[in-house]
Amino acid sequence: MLLLHLSNELLCCIAENLELERDINAFTQANCRIYRLLNPYLYRYNIKQSKSSALLWAAQNDQEGTAQKLLEERIHDQAMNDYWIPLCVAARNGYGGIVKLLLSKGTKVNAKGAYYAHALRAASYGGHETIARLLLEKGADVNAESEEYGNALGAASSGGHEAIAKLLLKNGADIESRDQFGYTPLISAARAGHLEVVKLLLENGADFTVFSDALWRPHVVAALHGHVNVVQLLLEKGADPAQIPFAEDDWTPLNAAAHGGHLEVVKLLLENGADLTVFGDQLRRALSVAAFHGHVNVVQLLLEKGTIPSASVEDGWTPLISAAKGGHLEVVKLLLENGADLTVFGDQLRRALSEAAFHGHVNVVQLLLEKGTDPSASVEDGWTQLNAATRGGHLEVAKLLLEKGADSTVLTEDNRALLNSAAKESHLEVAKLA
């Protein structure tokens, strides 16, 4: 019998006996008559069995008609508070029609949860000023926040949305609120390089001396990401270019700029009095940080400004060891040309050659050997350059060391022969050299 000949009661019975929503949807689309008859049932099924998942889809895809139908078919005693997720999604995506619709149907404007925490923050993060205004008019709490996300001002600052930041400040937003990382709106704006937002926040009294949970200050995080104009502004406002770290894992502005390889920021900081000798993160000076990351132009500038190429600390790294570990041949050449000492020990009593050997940087090993480093030299714990290359499984480095006279019979302190060291790490080709 053709579907067209079935009564409405039978068609409804068939739909009610289908277990999957996708099957009901397919059945509904069989013809126009069935669609008109069963489409309301499909929406009711989605509300009851799928927790209104179609409403979230509508909010994600700006399907206001679908949202309207779902809301019309919703169970009368179902709390509209359940619809805060679609509200946040629509606000984040800038779908004002759906936001208005949800609010008109009773969705609570200050409900919050996993999706962007709450609607005002979502609209602020997305840069949708009109929706932010609407939410504020409907009573949105300008300082509503969660432990994870912070408030709307932080979201607007992170996204660089100056107009929304002005709106939120006008409505009493807390300028020193913090997100899950301890970032204030100023730190967030500085990190992203939003100069105009940084200006706005400073004009409204934002504290540029604060730091995040990871000890990031606004000018330090701006330096790390290379935002020279933001760094310039913060220095003009009084930020200290020679900021002394509070702890071992703290960063100086100069360390941060050197880490990122931002030459113009490094120049700016030095022109404003940054101290080349101050230790930063992990007790490393700016030169060691730049050397480790291979920023040859920054290394060149720091050397020209008088940084000692062999300077080290008790448990830190010399610039040469740092560059050798990173395998940065041009930086190693530059440091050697400026007088770096090949014999200095660094962290864990390792020399530059053993670091390069362990990490398999054959070109750096070649250069260091040419400059006179002893291929058989060992350190306090008996670890030789050949042990390092073997343990790392670097066949070409091991061959090069042997060709240059490295002693393959030397044992490590715990009496592991070179062969055993290679075998332990499953580097069989290296073990054959022994």
C-alpha cells in the first residue's frame, strides 16, 4: 500500500515506533503531506529524547526558523534555563535574531556553564557589540565570571574589541578581574598585541605592575610575543625594562624578547636600560636564551652590547652550550668568533661538545672538533663525548668522534662499556663501532 493511502493515525503510529531520530527525520521527508503531519512530532522527539540538540545546531548555524519551531514545541514545564548553551553559542557567533528569540522565550541572561561561561562573555569574545548591548539591557551581569574564563572585559581585551571594552567599562566592569591563568584584561590585551585596548585600559586605571599566576607581567608577555608598540607604551607608562625576577622561573623583559627572537623589542629594552647581566627563567641570561633558540641576530646584538659569551651560573648553561644543544651552527660560530670558552662546564657538568653529540648535531660537533675540543675528554662522572653520541643513537656523530681519535674503550662511571650503553638503547649500528 502506498504511504499516500495510509491514514494520519497509521502514519503517526509508524513514526512513534521508529527508535532513531534519523529514521524519523527520513520518514518525515518522504512527501509533503507526511512532512506537514509529522514535523512537529520530530521536534518534540528531539526535545524529549535528545535534550533539544537541534536547538544547539540552530544556534550554531543561524537557523532562526528551526529554533522558533523547537521553542514552540517545547514541553511547557521545561525550564528555559536549560537553553543557556544555545544562547551562549548564538551570542559568540553573532546571531542576534536567535539571541533575541531565546531571551524572549525566557532563557536566563546570566545563566552560565561550559560554553564561554555566559552569554555576555561569549558576545564580548566574539566582538559582537550589538548583542553585548542587548544582553546588558536585559540585565546581564557585567562582572559575571567563572573560575576558568574570567569576565567579559577580559574576553573583549583578549580579542582586541575596543568598542566592547569601552561599553563594559562604562557599565562597571572590573578592570582587574582575572581568568584561569591569572591574566587581567591588561595582560590579555598586551599578550595579544592589541595596542588600542591596552591604551584604553591604562587610561581607565589598569595596573601595569600586576603579574599572572605564571609571573607574566604585561610588558614581559608583550615582549615575549614581539609586540614592540605595546612594550613601548608600557615603558612610557613606567614599566621597568630591567625588572628583577621574583623567582627562578620568572622572566625578565629582555629574556622574554630574546626567547622569542624579537630583535626590535630587544633593541627597545636595551635603549631603555635593560640589564644584560640579570638572570631570568631557569637562571638563564638573555644571551643563553637567544642562543638556545637560534636567534642569531639577537645573539649578535647582545654581544655587541657587551654580553660575555662564556658567562654561566652554578647550575645554568653557557651561551655556547645552549647553542650546541639546540644545534644552531651559525650561533655557535658567532659565539666562538667572539671568544666563547670551549672548556667551560654547564648544567650537569656537560661541555658544548657532549651536548651537540648527545643531540646528534653532527655539523656542530665537526666545528667544535675543528676548534680544538678533545674528542675523548670526560667530565666528573666519567661521561665522554662518545658515550653521549652512543646513548643518543647518533651513528654519524659516533663515527666522526672515532675518526678524530675518541677512545672507544672508555667506561662510564658505573662500568657500562660503550657497547653496553649502545645495546641498552637498542642502537645496534652504533654498538657495532665498539
